[in-house]
Amino acid sequence: MPKKAVRKKSSGSSSETTLKKYSKQYNVPVGILRQVVKRGKGAYFSSGSRPGQTPTSWGLARARSFASGSGGARKADADLWKKVKARRRK
């Protein structure tokens, strides 16, 4: 008889868990990443997107791009990146 897969209990929304992971991995405050996701969702609706993507996935991709430095999210969210740099200097 095959074993049943055991599902882990979620500690909240998966997007929030992802943001916490990015925050820890890239040393960027969760609050700033939330703002980046919010802007990413707005960009999804205003400038189009790829087929099959949701606003949340678009926002999380922008947050990862922002945190890791790859892609153009730091340029688009330059004001938030200045806050991150100022916080790191303290």
C-alpha cells in the first residue's frame, strides 16, 4: 500500500513566506519587499504581462529581481533601494 504524502502546515500565505526568505537571503527588509510586490502588481495591470502569470507571481518576481540585483527592478524602484542602502550603513 503506498504511503500518503504528508503536507506541511503553512505558516501563512506562501507569498509572505517567500518574502521572508528573500529578506533573510538578501538582507532586505520585508516591508520594503512588500512595497516592491505592490508596485509589481500595479505594473502587471498597467503595462501588460506574460500569459499565464498572476499579479502575485509578477510582483514576487519583481521582488526577487530587486533583492538579488538581477534584472531592472532596482532601477524601477530606485527610491526603495536608497532606503535599503541607508539601512545597511547603520
